[in-house]
Amino acid sequence: MLIPAADAPPPSAPTGKAEAPPPRSSPRSATEPSPTG
């Protein structure tokens, strides 16, 4: 129980920031190549 609790805070920060950019870049990247191609 101590491992998950301690791992939740650290990974939560990097995971949230790392997942935020990809999802936003995905839709934009997919829409850009479409019209560009």
C-alpha cells in the first residue's frame, strides 16, 4: 500500500503532462497531414 501511494504522486505529475501533449498534438497532426498531403 505504501508503494502505490508513493508511486501515485510522482508518476501522476509526469503522466498527466506527458499524456496531455500527445492527445492535443494527435488531432492537430492528423488534421495537418490530411490537408497538407
